[in-house]
Amino acid sequence: MKVLLTDSVDMKARDILKSAGIEADVRPTMLEEELKEAIASYDAILVRSATKLNASVIERAENLRIIGRAGVGLDNIDLDAAKKMGIEVVNSPSGNSNAVAEHVIGLIFSLARNIHGAHSHVKAGGWEKKLFKGTEVREKKLGVIGLGRIGRLVSSAAAGLGMEVIGYDPYVKEEGVKGTAISLESIENLMRNSDFITIHVPLTDGTRSMIGKKELAMMKDGVMIINAARGGIIDEDALYDAITSGKVAGAALDVWKDEPPHESMLLKLDEVLATPHVGGNTHEAQVNVAVDVAEKIVKFFKDI
Ligand code: MLT
């Protein structure tokens, strides 16, 4: 058995595979053409998010039995193409949840106090304290869209900070939030009443552009928005208009419609705090996701 490890997957994955007697080739960065050439000689591949396993790559993977995604999102893998080729796909649904949730809390604080703006200001030689009168998060309403693992971790941390948490998730009923600090609301009420809104849903046909012009117009004046889930869930043009019109006071974006977002007009706005899709990028999380997926690959080969 031979596994290809790309995207700088943590080396704990290689160690686990090797100790199970599986050959592991490490090639951190590969161009699509290189991958197309190489993939036919592997039984498994382990990727993070940079490698795009689209249909034209997967069609060349004639010996591939399993794809491991060291992370949660499967949007860099063409699942239909994998299914057609009879290739199993596994991921790590929870290995980086805490990392993402902590990043979101950091982004909320940064937006509330404009830490990013103050940092750039002082580094550029400024000392105008009056430019940086922030807002406190205690007793503010946080709207959490999507109550999976990450949404719930963010909710409990936010409640610990004294925030009031309003949650929306079409798959969660009242019993599902019993004993938590989350009060379930319709999406419209969440949008109308939240001071901060954070998104924790996957990108699907149903969630693409779910925050658009209409939804932004519904929100409270001065709302702050955080997206560390997936780009494309917020319509970036509509967000740009909502920020420049003063409706939205700030947005913290870790994920983008196109990554890297070099062409995005949003990068030009001071109100936008930008990070390069690093929500899940902690030492701990990268070990967790690599170990999870390597163990799944070992088990897969043991069971067949
Ligand atoms: C995930 O899907 O696991 C996170 O967005 C982080 C990543 O893309 O690796």
C-alpha cells in the first residue's frame, strides 16, 4: 500500500502510516499537472485544503481506494467523481473545531475593539486614542448561524464572556439546545437582533450566498459579521456595499470566495479584518486532524 501526503499534513500522519507498514510519500506542494501524473501510483491520498481533487484529477486515480481530508470541509474534493470511481472519502469532523472556535472568539474581540486597526496605527507611528473607542461584548447579542460542533463551542465561550447567544440551525430543535446558553430563533429574528453574527455552516448549494443584500438589509445598523466557515456563504459584493453604506460596522473574514482573495475589494476596507483561512491552523489541531485521518486510512486498509 502506498499513500501520498500533500499540503504539509502533520508528519504524525506519516508516522502512523509507516508503523502500520504502509509506504508514505511526502510531497507538500504539487501542481495539478504533477498530481495528475503521480496519482495513479497511489492507493490513498491525504490532503488538507490546498490540493484540489477535482474530477479531472480523480479520473486519473485508477488505483486510489481512499481519500483522507485532514480537516472538516470536503469542498476541495469532487465527491461525485470519487463515488463514480468507488473511492472512499474520510475526514476529521472534530479535530480542528476548538481551533476554529478560538479564532472566532479572537475575531469577535478584534472587531469590537478594532485591535487590528490600532495595531496598524501604532506601527505606522500613530497614537490617536480617540480613534479607537471600542465596544464591549458583554451583554451584546451574538447570532450563531449553524449549531454544529464549532457553532456550539463558540456559543459556550461567548456565553462565558457574558454575551447573549441567539442560535439558528434548521436541523436543531428546542431539545437540541436544552441545557446550553443558546436560545433558538428564526434566521430573520437572529439577523434583526444580533450585534455580532458568526457563521458556522458548510458551503452547499443551499448555503451559497445565504447572506446577501436582503439579509444584510435586515440586520441591525452597526452589526459586525464573522465568517470562519467558508467563503461564498456571504455574497462579497453585497457585503462590500453594506460596509461602505455604513450598515455593517465591521467584518472579520477568515475565508473567501476565491482564496487567496487578492482581487477582493473587501481588502481595501479598514472595516474588514482579513485572515488567510487559518481558523483550524493551530499546532494542536493540525496534529489532531492528521492523526484522525491517518488512523482512518490504516483501518480502511486493515478492513478490506
Ligand atoms: C476545515 O475545513 O477543516 C477548515 O476550514 C480548515 C481547513 O480547511 O483545513
